[in-house]
Amino acid sequence: MAKSKILPTRLFTGIPVVVGSTEQIVESIFHRARIRSSRGCDVHLLEMNGLAIATRSPDFESLLSSACMVVADGRWLQFFTRWTIVPLTQTRGEDLFRAVLAGDGGVPLDSYFLGSTPSELGRLAEVIERDFPLTTIVGMESPPFREFTDAEVLGFAKRISDSGAQIVWIGISTPRQDFLATKLSELTGSVVVAVGAAFDFLSRNKPSAPHWMRRFGVEWLFRLVSEPTRLWRRYLGGGLVFLLRVFLHRKSDVEKLYET
């Protein structure tokens, strides 16, 4: 465990990403959830698709650049920094989700869940009650599958604040979940984690990739084969954008590392 619970960052293709193991990131999340602040803390899981979207969206890139915590979810972020002076370590969204639900020394956080469908949230609640019995679910909500109005965001924030949630999990899609996480962390003062498909993986609504595929950085291929119609543009087109972005930023990231 790191002595400091506020983790350092390094640039990856111009985005500040926290440097630390999954255990250190979990400890930092617990620390931030318990001290609370007026701004809260928005946590984003960054992988190949997210960086491709940021390349096309200046607003999303700005959000990531000013976020409380950006975590290296993608294996390729670890691969491309492996031989640098400050390498990144992959922290998968599902692993982070499970680790926080398990609690810090057996003491979990009061959790609010926002995303998915009512039936899938029901299955998620069953899994949490079975596998993480100490976790208190203070709220679950299935939002509409579209852009949210300002009134709806304020409604989410009020219900979260009234629930007393220490941490909010958002499982929608990138970048909608990320913009919502930032707004809700500012409005509620809570830690809000944009955790993507982790709801589906934990509830077994969608299968997780085998360990060997995760180890060799081809989890994206497993998901592509599982949902080709929905994901082919994300992983094939987005993958090319990601590689181009890595190539264009390779020198500036290293120079910034040596400056600090």
C-alpha cells in the first residue's frame, strides 16, 4: 500500500492518468469517499475506445484532463508505457468494482447504482447481496437511454444526496457516463465512478473474457466476437485512432515526464 492515498499521475497521450496498483487505487477511492469534499471526485476508466473518442471530442478530452482520477483500464496503456520511466498498471473496471464492493478491511461504502435496465439491476442486487453481503445498496436507478436533461441530472443528484451514498457507480456507456459522473460528483460531493460494462459482467448478463485473453491484452477481441454488430466500429476504427494518437504523442509525453 502506498503511504499517500492521493496518487500521482503521468501523461498518456496528453491525459493525466493515475500511477498505482489496483490496491492503491482502491485505497485512494475509499479515502476520498470518507473525507468527502464539496467537489466530490469523478473517476473514469480509460481504455482504447475512450482515447479514440477523446481524439474526436475536445469536450471529452477536456473532461478527462481535469478529472479527479483517470484510471488505466486498457491493457494497451500498460503495454505502451512498459519501458518508460513511469509505467502504468492496468486496473480493469470489473476488478475495481469488485474490490471496492468487498470493502476496506471488511468495511464497505454505501453504494448507489445508476445504469442498465430494471431487470438487470435486480440481478446485480442479487449478486451483490450474495457475494458482498456487507455492502449497503442505498439506491438503484435505471436512467433513460438518451441524453439527460438538466432537470433529470438535478433529480439524480437529489436522490443520491438524500440516500447518503458515499460512492455512486454509473454503468451506461462512454462518454455519456463520464459527463454524468463529473456533474454528479460536483453536485453531490460523492465519489462517482464511470464503470461501464462492469454491471453486466458482475451480474453475468455478459460474459467476461478468459484470464489468458485479459493477460495478453486481447480482451477487446473477446468482446468484439461476443457483440460484433455493436462493437466492430469501436474496436476496429477506434483502435486505429488510438494507435495514431499514441504515435503522435509519444515524444511529448516523455518530455513532460522528464520535466516533472
